[in-house]
Amino acid sequence: MENETYSRPIATRFPPEPNGYLHIGSAYAIHVNAAIAEAFHGKMNLRFDDTNPLKEDMKYVEAIREDVRWLGLDLPVYFGSDYSEEIFEAALKLIRKGKAYVCDLSAEEMTEYRGTLTEPGRNSPYRERSVEDNLSLFHQMKEGRFPDGAKVLRAKIDMSSPNINLRDPVLYRIIHAEHYRTGSEWCVYPMYDFAHPIQDAIEGITHSLCSAEFRDHRPLYEWVLRELEVPEPPKQREFGRLNVSGMVTSKRYIRELVEGGFVDGWDDPRLPTLKGLRRRGVTPEGLRRFMQEVGMLRGSSTVDAAMLDHFIRQDLKDKSVAVMAVLNPLKVVITNYPKDQVEMLHLNHSDADPMLGGRDVPFSGELYIEREDFMEHPVPGFHRLFPGGEARLKGAYYVKCHHAVKDPETGEVKELHCTYDPETKSGTGFSGRKVKSTIHWVSAAHGVPAEIRLYGSLLKDAASVAESDNDWAELVSPDSRIIFRQAIMEPWMKNASPDAKYQFIRQGYFCLDHKDLTGPVPIFNRIVSLKDSWKREALR
């Protein structure tokens, strides 16, 4: 693609406010800006929109920079607060042109004067102040002569405009608060709609790409640049907001969930924050594949979470070692296996690709299997272990269940007594009879204890998020996180790497929880299940 509009390179930017953490919607905005810049051989900036000292903090700056790097981007970094003098001078220029004035109306009065969607607004009684008075008052605002809320600087546009954003919007307000970068140097701060086009112009941005809710703000963006006589001004263009089913993608709502204790912080693996996704084990490559498939959305859209899981799964399947882990253990005693004998069986790291190598796994007369792999009274179609039933142990032998030992008080099955057939060893070519099921296992004497956490949709299936006053206790699914604290893994996992991804056979893809690496047992988070329910045709 060629740039035929500007004499400078195509340039985009991602302008987060440093007052919270990025989420999957932020990642999509970053992707859109990066894709446009790359398509036109241009550039992209990371600019912090830090013009509100009441909410901003350096910890958010560092977190956002880290997330952007994790996404695979190395961007030049700018700060809106570095342009404070230029933005103030731009306001003075508008005052001198008679396009801005200092207004003394309170916030409540200003709302009353603004009108409604069906009724025009009314001019402020301070709208016709002289240029000299406005310049004097604005300088006094900067010098700290007035308290918060006493005065604002407003654009002089059109109080009868059908677009409420053009009804003399506020350009500057007074805030006596310490700024995280500039300290107490300033006590007047520009509004986003005024500062943003000026920041874009200073940085040579050509396309200010933003989500669709800013479409009605575009005329104000263009008005500012036109009145400031910016040559080759940047253009605002909108794209659709990305939502994912079962996820809360509003920063305000995520904050409510965190501060209300409904999740365990901003990096809870159930949240769509980039910190949460990283902790869960989602890879930036899988996230990029997902966003590439979504493409450029014209309007706000909700994408099925199964689509995201599909691309995460596609990325993980070629980089994960398949291992055996038993989440909910049930002991199996093989009564005819030689006492105290331990046999080393070789298992491939991947059934699909033997070239990835393998490992030796200890096999003994006492094992653990999944409790769900036994049914005392099997239903039709159940082909795993039951009294009289036979199944293959993964990479090992056929075993036949003869007896279930129960707790005399609770009646719960405590262990199974089985026998094995030594002629059925995997890899020997045995074909004397067939079984319909293969189950995984871990040697009781050699297994490594672990805690395993399964994550599902944070919200209940029927949950509907309102504009405000959400009862999160009713909306959050009690099954969004299921913890298995008595899990057992094969001993090879004793040296599991925090950077590696693993496929737990029949369970899904997992990784170590990097936040809890020093506990008594390793903690593994399920990244995504093995089952893939998304079909590409769903997007067509």
C-alpha cells in the first residue's frame, strides 16, 4: 500500500491512560494501530494520555509498557504531559481568535445549559467576555488563583448543534493535585478531546484510530485542528470495539470486580486483562492469531470465547509436551504385579510427533487414576474401569477391575483392586483382544503432588451486564475456577519450567502459575481445554 495523502510517513498511536491495566480490548486496539502502520510501512507510537492527575500512577505506566512488549512490540514512548506548554499555547491561540472563553458556570449549571438530544442548549452568560478578560482569567487559572471547579475554559462553537459534543465543550479545568510526573507545576489540565488532536499533531500522527464510541467526537477533533490551522492534520477514524462472550472488557467493571473481591486482583486468570491472560498461560502468538482472524471490525462486536480458545490451542499444540497428571486421584492396586517392582516405560513427548523425543515414566503395582475413570454401576457407553471391566493404561498394560474398596462410614470408593495382563504391554504388538478405552495414570510411589486450577467463563451463561449497578455476586459463575489440591503428576514434572507449556493428557494445556512459584506444591493453571468447539465458518 502507498501513502498518497501525506508528505510524511503514515503514523498511528496507542494512547492509554495510566490509570489501570490493559485488557484484551486494549490488545485489539494495539493490533489495529500496528496493522495499519505496518501495511503502509509507517510507524506507531505508545503515548500515555496523562492529563488527569487524580487517577494516574507510574505503576500503571510500567505495567502497560511491559504488556506492550509482551505483545511483541517495541514502540517509542511519549507522554501527553510533556506537551503541557504546547497545549496551553494552543488554548491561548483559540482565545485570541475569539474561539474560547472562560466560563464560571458550575458543573450542574453547565449540564442544565447544555440542553438535551431533542432540545438545543443555551449560551453561557460568560460566553461574550472580551478576549482580554479571557486571557487574563485563563492566566490566573494557571497561576492557581481559583479553587477546583470555579472556572473552566470552553470552546465557542454552537450551543444549538445536534451534536452535543460541539455545544461549547470544556477544554481546560482546574485540578489542584500532584501529578505523578510534573508534580505541582500545573493546576490546569486539558480535557482529552482537546489535548488528543494536539498531541497527535505534535507527533506527526496521520491516523488517530479509536473505537466506535468516539465517532461523535470526530467533529470536535477536526474543529480543534482546523482552528489551530494545523497543516496536513491527522484524521480520526473509528473501528468497532471488541467484546468476548463471558468476559468483562470494561475497565470500570473490571475495577469493580477487583475492588469488590470477586476476583483475586488485576492478574486473576479469569480476567481478560493482559496480566490475567499471561498468568493463565495465554501466549502472545495465540492472541495475535485470534486478532488477525477477527480483522477490522466496523461496529462493536461480541466474539465467541471459543474462537479465542481455538487460536490459543492452535498455538500451544506444537509447543507443548504431553504428560500425565491426575487431578482427582483414585488409588489402584494391581494385585498380581510383583511387589516392590518398578518398571521404566518410555513415553513420547508428543504422540503426533515422535521427533520431539520422550522420557521414561515409572510404573509400579500401586497407581493413581482419575476418579471419573471408574464407575461402580456403569451407564451405557462407559468403557473405562468398572467391576469386571478392562481398559488400557496409557503406554503400559491392560488392567481389569475386580473389586472396589469403600470407606465403611461414607461408602466412598477408596481404591480399586485390579490385575494386569503382562502380554499386553504397549509397543509389543499385542492384538489378542481389544479394549475401548485408554486412561492415564501416575505411580503412587513416584508421583509429584500439585495443585491444579481449571478456569472457565467468569460470568454465568445467562448473565447480562447492565450499564451500571451490576450485582456481581449474582453474575459471577461459582464454577469459574475449580481447584484440585490433591493432584498427582508424573515425576518428570518435578523440574517443570515456568516458561514451558504442557499438555496434561485428556485434560488440556497447562502452565505453572508464575505468581505462586514458592509454595509447598507447584500450582498449574489450565490455559485452555483440549476440546475445540469453534468453527471458522462461524465468522462468515
